[in-house]
Amino acid sequence: MTHPAVSIQNTNMIFGQGTSNEVQALKDIDLTIEPNEFISLIGPSGCGKSTLLRVMAELISPTGGTVAINGKSAHQARLDRDYGMVFQAATLYDWRTVAKNVQLPLELMGYSTAKKRERTREMLELVELSDFAKHYPWQLSGGMQQRVAIARALAFEPSILLMDEPFGALDEMTRERLNMELLDIWRKTKTTVIFVTHSITEAVFLSTRVIVMSARPGQITQDICIDLKQPRGTETREDVSFFELEKEVRDALRASEKMGAGH
Amino acid sequence: MKERLQRILAPLVVLIVLLLLWEGLVTLFDVQQFLLPKPSAIVSNLITRDASATGEQLFRLGDGLVFYRGAGLNPILAAARFTLKEALGGLAMGVTTGLLVALATARWLALSEALLPFAIAVNSMPIIAFAPIMNNWFGIDNPFSKMAIVALMVFFPIMINTTRGLMLVDANSLELMRSYAASEFEILRRLRIPNALPFIFSGLKVAASLSMIGAIVGEYFGGPRIALGVYITQEASMFRFSSAWAAIIIACVIGISLYLIIVLLERLCMPWHSSFRSS
């Protein structure tokens, strides 16, 4: 029997509970994500999409509700290294070369030297940075750094990839190219991707499902299926249904903003 | 290559011109020896190997053991060697304890946060004022009394810098480690310690300079005749200024060398660091 990759039920997150500056970041979240889905979480800033991602990663614990990852508690899933994480900042360690950065999780997980080298080489090939193995992070562009971060997150073959606005700080051209690369990686590795973004185009282009959230309190307002045909490419962006779906997400966001303002 | 040569040559030329100017002006205006000796007179004190006047003076006053150790060496260089040993001994003790205390308290963040303000307060006190006390505790002729004052002076910058480096870790880097379910020890080893390295080296640079200051000023309050600080005070009190100046210059050279060794070590240990990125 297969479990959903992520199953979140009735989950709440209240920061500073019981104090005067209490903030409800998440309210009654219900969300099920099946294996090999590509999910985008989209919403205005402060809608709790990053918080939701951190709850899945068990970097923070919710104040109520249940979170199951691959049929286990979020805590157990973290201990089992079920997911890889990519942040908006590449968060590479300055003192490590590109290869050593990719190797970091493998060191922590006690891979053999041969296996470490093998996986690192494969991952750098996957993100097309084999020639930069011995470079230090500061010698790379922002886009290249983010590709290293993706390689690092995938190095130990986690079944889930959690991405917190990974391309948010990049220019439009680089972002589009990395979107293509990410889809390619997703197809090859068959991971489940949960992707937080501000960009409607990015969400529609990448995802199989877009989850729209509203702010204060952070709630899921819509769950939009993106049934554009796979594999996607440049022609997807010119597809009529692409524009229709973009509009649908935009309308959903507008509606959720109005909802948020009403509170 | 040519640029590098130029970078080294240019300051060297400036130095030589300044020295020549100094020599010339002192001769031209017939400046009194005790006000400002000529560079040539200072240097001649450093190259006499035999028992010159100053050397004899130094060793006649010294005890048998000191005389034996210093025999055959230029008296100033012998004194420099003695003081350098004190400085290095104190530096080693202070740096080791500073690092250990920082590492120990980093394990309990609440403790380091509680300790840090005290350490900063103590660090801003003139610790050198304790030198006479140390001379009393450990014996005025015992090199350990100078090592103790150096260790005490060096301990705080090292401990404060290391603690800061261990604590000031980027939040995302820490979350990344948590996402890998890394143990506290792994986080210390693979994140906190490398993160602290630049901080530790800036502490070491301060410490290297402080170590010679601590040793020499400690000796001003008393010490064996063979020590550099004692030599300087003695020569100055007997109006032998050129040899006093020579000893001061040697102290400066040692201080600068210690600093440069730390800079070199820094480059070797942290080839990735931002301050070397231009090359």
C-alpha cells in the first residue's frame, strides 16, 4: 500500500500563542499530496506558504493538527531524511567547494567514499555543473549557486523535494531556464516537489497542481489542477490553455486577497 | 609577477629613503644621541657579536645561567629570544584556554550568552595593570609570570571572538543541518567551527600583537636581566639610547612577524575567505 507523500489534516500554526502579538500563520489546513506530484504553493506575502513548507519539514512544529510524510510523523520523516530542502538563498557553505557542498548530506549520512564521489559526480552532471566541481560558491553566479543547492538536496535521493522560493532572487531569463531544468530533473528523479513561489507563470508552468493561499490567517482558498500536457517546454508557454490557467490562478489570488482584507 | 615585485619594492624604497633622511638630518643638525640616535648607530648595536660594552654590561649583571645561555650571541638578540619565548608561551596558553572555554560554552548557548558581557567588560579593562601582581605570584625572574600576564591578555579576545563565530551562524544554514537531522556535534564540526574560523583569526591577530606588548610591559615591572623589557629600561636609564632603540626595533620586528605569521596561516586555513577574493 502506498501512502500519500504528504497528508496534512486540520493543521494550525499560531506564533506567540497567548501573547498580545499572537499571529495565526496557518488556519485549518487540509492538504494531501500524492507521490510524484509537482505542487506549487502560491499566495500574497504573509500567507503562510513558507510556514506550511517548514511544518512539512518539521523545522517548526504546528500548534495543532496532524502532519504525515510518507505515512510517518513529520519528525520521523525528518530523521529518515525523506526530504531535501532548497531555500531562496542558495545557503551553500562558503568554506566548501561546489563538490564538497553537494557531498555535505552524504557525509552526514555516512556514505562510503566511493559512493559519495559517484553521487556527487552524477548530481553535478544532472545540474550541468561538472566543470565547476572545484570552484568555491562565490565564484559562481546566483543561478549556478541555486543549481548546486538543488544538486545537494537531491544527492541522497530523497522522495520529496521542498523548495522555498528557490528562484525568487534570480532574473527572469535565468529563472525560465532553471524552470526547464527543474522539470527535467523532476521527470528523471520522480521526486515529489513542493514549490513555494510568488510567480503565477512559474507556478502554472511547473506544477501539476497549484494551491492558492490567502493571508491573515493563512488558509488554502483554492486547489487548481494544471492539466497541461507533459513534458512541458517552450511551446507550453504559448498554449491557449496555459493563459487560461494563468488567468484562473490570478483570479483565485485576487479573490483570496479580498477575503484576506475582509478579516 | 612584475606587479607583485613592484608591490614589494615600492615600500622598501620608501623605507630606505626615510632611513637615509633620518641619518642625514641627525648628522646635519647634530641632534643629541639621547634625543634621537642615528639609524647606523642603532644597527651597529644589532650586529656586534662579541662582548661589546653593552653586552658586557648586560651579562655582568646577569646570573651564571643567563650568562651561559647568552654567551656568543648579540645581547639584544639573546634578550629578544628570551622575551619571545615568554610571549609565545603565554600566547599558546591564552589561545588554547580561550578556544576551549568558547567551545565548552557554545555547547550550552544560554551559558555563553550569559558569559559574553562579562568577558567583554573584562576585555576592556587594562589587564596589563595586573603585571606586578603576576610578578609577585609567580616570581619576578620566573618567565611564567610574564607568560601568565600574556595568557590573561590574550584569553579574552580569543574567547570572545570564537564564541561570536560559533553563535553567529546563518539561520538557513542551521535549518539545512536540521533538515538533515544532524546531531549537535555534527553541526558544531561542519557548520559552527568553520563559520568561526574568520572570527578566530581576527582574534589571533589581536592576540599576536598583544603577546609581545604583554611580555615587554610585564618585564618593565621587573624581570631577569636577560629580558628585552628589562634591557630597554636599563639601557635607557644609563643613557645608552642607541642600544635601547635597537632593542625596541627588534621588539617591533618580532611583533610584526608574529602578526604576519598569523596572516599567512589564515590564508592557508581559509583559501575560500572573501578577503582573498581579489587574487
